[in-house]
Amino acid sequence: MKQKIVIGNWKNYLDVHETLELATKISNQEIQDNIKLMISPCNLYLNKVNQILKETSVEVIGQNITSYESSSDTGGVTAIGLKNIGVNRSIIGHSEVRKRNKTFKSEDILKQIIPAKFNFVLCFETIEQIPFNMLNNDFEIILAYEPVWAIGTGETASIEHINEIHSLVKAELLGLNLEIPVLYGGSVNPNNSNEILTQELVDGVLVGGASTKYEDLHKIINSI
Ligand code: PGA
């Protein structure tokens, strides 16, 4: 089976001690070759977590960016700022960001970061939210299907539903000759990760709550 991507989105669940403790446990863990693990801690601890994990195969990524260049953007996070601390990828358009910012349009941020080839994981709830014409194969782009009703609710989408959406997205990508992995996110846990991760059309999972518990994350990355 090809390598699958597991992204742990720690959101703002953990305090500084919990974050550093979990990152240290992960740094001591053996990760199989069939898994590419990425961890997305809260911005406040991004630099520290990146230092803890920098000698490992685990990639530390941002949870959000608001612009590419430094700008008059109070409370924002720039891609340049992330690069400065050695972080070369970020989640974009998570549904919790879209909820906070009703006018959010991924095009606004993608047009800044795509020319700079800044790697990203674009979350979408509907296929219409994917700006296919902006995507390319020049650097590492990842898409993540995250139905909002499945996020943090314990209600995972059915395998049939995941496969249906993923096959529609993959057909679009194929038509454009784009080789872009498509992940699923929404209440992934140790009990459903094997079934989801072993689907041919699923290139990985984006995990929120369960990724903040070491045992659960360990089981998820060892479930295939
Ligand atoms: P959840 O979150 O796994 O807690 O549902 C997923 C996400 O928000 O990416």
C-alpha cells in the first residue's frame, strides 16, 4: 500500500506542558514507512514543537495563515513568518477558520502562497470550495475533505460517503493532470482509522481531538 498521510491538528486543546510532553513522546516513537505524520500545534508552541521534532520524520505544520508577506495584519500569521522558524507548510481554510471569518475565500490566500510554492493543506467542505484552476503539480499541495457535521462531533462520515466525495474530487484532479493527495477529516479515531486509511481513494486523514491523546494517535498511525 502506498504511503498515507496522517495530520494531527491539535487546535487549541492543549496547554504548554501538555503540548511539549506530547511532542516529546512522539519524538521517541518509531514511525513506519507507510505513514507520513504531520503535527499542527497551536501557533504559540509551533517553534518549540518544531525544535523537539526536527530530528525525526515528523513534519510540523501551521494551522492557518492570513497572508504570505509580513503586513499590517494584527493577530495574523504569515507564511514568511512560518518559514523563518522552519515551518514549510500550513493548513488553510479549516472549517473553524471559515466559521470565524464569514468572508473567507481560499483564493485570497492561495494567490499569495502558490507563486511562492509554500506547501499547504486546503480543507474543503464542498467541492465548490476547491479552486481547481489555481492548483498545480509544482510543489506539495494536499486537499482535505472535512464535512463540518463530522468535525469534533463523533459522527464520522460513512465509508460510502467518503468514497463518493473523494472519487468526484479525484476525477476532477485527474482531468487536470493534477497529482494531489486527498485526505478525509472528521471524527477519525482508533476504531475507524484502519477502515478509512485503507480505502484506495483516501490518501490519509486529518485528525483533531484523537490526535491530542498519545495512545489514540499511536493507534491511528499503527492501524495500517
Ligand atoms: P476531529 O477534528 O477529528 O476532532 O473531528 C478534525 C479537524 O478539525 O480537522
